[in-house]
Amino acid sequence: MFNLGQSYAVGDDIEQDSEEAVKWWRMAAEGGYSDAMFNLGVAYHNGDGVEQNLEEAVKWSLKAAEGGDADAMYNIGIAYYNGEGVGKDDDEAVKWLRKSAKGGGPSAQAALRQLGVSW
């Protein structure tokens, strides 16, 4: 299901269709697949294949983060930092960015350096 969603997302051997990609990722995510959860979070954040919904983006990113996805942790940290889909909370932002950085997330490491915060 996830791979079919990816194929629709990029138009790999089929016509690109963001709505179909989201449909297949949702099925994979509901089955517990972390990468699909991450992709749904990004799709909701960007409004790609679904109506933009920042709260839904955070919801799916949190599910992916629970599975250990460092990129999802970064996205949650940035959501808290910017107050997108959650209340602005610098302490929560740093907490999630640190989790991502410790999980190997280079974007989080760079963000923490820019903020002058150790990880």
C-alpha cells in the first residue's frame, strides 16, 4: 500500500495523482506503517492531495514519531516552534528537535545549532 502511494505521488509508471497517493498512504498508516504516517503528516501540512490541515499534520507526525521517525520528530519540533497545528511552545520545540537530533536527524541538529541549543 505504501509503495503504491509512493508511485502515485511521483508518477512512477502511473499517472501522478496526489489524492490517490494519500488514499494508499492512509491505508498503510492505519495498518501501522510509520513511513506512511510521516507522508500523511507532510501531505496535510502542505495541502498536497488533501485540504491543508495543520492539526492533522501534527497528529500523523506524532504517530510516526512514536515509531522512531527522526524526520517526524523534527516536523513536530518545527510545528511547536512556529505554532502550526499546536500552540507555540519553545520548550516543546526544543524537546522534539533534541529527540530528532539524537535520532540522527541532520535538520534538527542544524536547527538546534541555529537556536544556540545543545543536543
